Amino acid sequence: MTITDENENYFSTSDLALSATLSLYFPLESVDKTNPQKVEFFFKKSPDLEKLVDDFWRGQLLVEPQAYFNRIKGIKARIYDR
């Protein structure tokens, strides 16, 4: 699936920690690896997703550490998968 930044239905970020946190609650829709210097992660926009992003940046989230660690490993696998 190719998703562009112009698509208003998706939230994108290149932050690994944020992506791992979001993927605990929402499916990771796509990973754009076209820029070798910066990977973009895409999630479908929703009010709940936007609130989670805000809570993440405010430091107001608690997540289960093992689940978070496993998500980071899974996302890294998608980054380095050819």
C-alpha cells in the first residue's frame, strides 16, 4: 500500500517510540521506506488516535513494558525487511 502525506485520512510519523506506542492500540497501516534516511509510519486518523498522540507527547501514558518492547522489535523488523 502506498500512502502519501497529502492523504488526510492518515497520520504519519517517523518517531519509532510514538509508532510503537500507537501500534499497541491501532494497526500500523503502512511503512514508507522510500527515503533511506527516514522511515515514515502511517496510521488511520481518528479522534482516539489524535488523543493518544497528544497524551504521548504530554507524558501521560502508561504502557505494559514487555508489550511495548515487542512492538519496537516488530516495527524494526518491518523497517529492515526487504
